[in-house]
Amino acid sequence: MFEITPEWTIFLDRDGVLNREKEGDYIRHVSELQLLPGVTEALSILSARFLHVIVVTNQKGIGKGIMSEEDLAEIHSALLQRITATGGRIDHIYHCPDTAADSPCRKPNPGMGRQAMHDFPSIDLQRSVMVGNTLSDMQFGRALGCQTVFIESNKPKPEAPHPWIDLHCQSLYAFAKTLIKQG
Ligand SMILES: [Mg+2]
């Protein structure tokens, strides 16, 4: 596995990696935000090991008019609060509200990664990893030239080995634990 050093950045998908997904629906309200088991522990480990911890999330429920930017802001502020209260850190959450597949910020397109590089010039994509639970996340990581980690969820499981996936893990916590083993 790739070796993580203190210059590394981690990009995290949100739904299915940090919080439980709603089958065929969006997390529309803060009351629906349920962190997955081990996520707070994982974030506390990852925060100590990565220079930047960045969330990149497609939220087309906004573009569809199902939820508002304010609803999302409330959800993200609750997410940040829970992570910070348990010793973790998220430096920024980027979201793409667009519905069109060709929107440059909608994963798998790399726009949110490019925006992060603009905002955090010390991001080194050669020393970055993208963690997600869909092939679209893996494609986003590959488009930026990052390492990729596929987290298992209720989403279809791709074949292994897969050209877009460097590592499969059962959860974000399982990935964090592999880093502890690295020493
Ligand atoms: Mg996801």
C-alpha cells in the first residue's frame, strides 16, 4: 500500500463514507444525519496524519430543488461540530449542487479537487488519496492523479482488482486502522 507521510491530503466522499445513506433519497435535514460506526474515531486518527482533510460531495438534491443550500449548510455545520467534538478535523467541505453530468464540479469530474487546490496551495495530488464508496469517486481520484480507497457500503461492489481502485476497505475506520499499522 502507498505510504502516508505528513504532507499527504485526504479527500473524503460524504454519503456512505461518513454518514449513512438514505436509499434513493437525499439527507435533507440535519435530523437525518447519522454518522457511520467508527467515523469519529477514524477522523481523529486521520486528522493527526493528514495535512488536509477535505470532503467532496455531490448534492444534486439542491439543483433539483428538493432541499436548499441552507438545509445543507445546517447539515454540514452539525457534521463539523460532531467531528470536532471528538478530536477530529475537516478543513473544508466542497459540495456540487448541480444536476448535469457535465458540470465540472460534479464527480466524477475533478472540479471540486481543483477548487481545493486553489484554496489550499500546499495540496500535492501525488501525495493525496480519495476515499469513496462509488466508482464515480474512484474516477474523480484518478482524474486528479490521487491514490484511491474504495469503502464498502450498500452500493454495488466492483470487481477486485479494479484499475481505478488502489485499496478496498470495509469502512473509513478500517482504513484509518491500516495507517496505524504503518506506524
Ligand atoms: Mg458516497
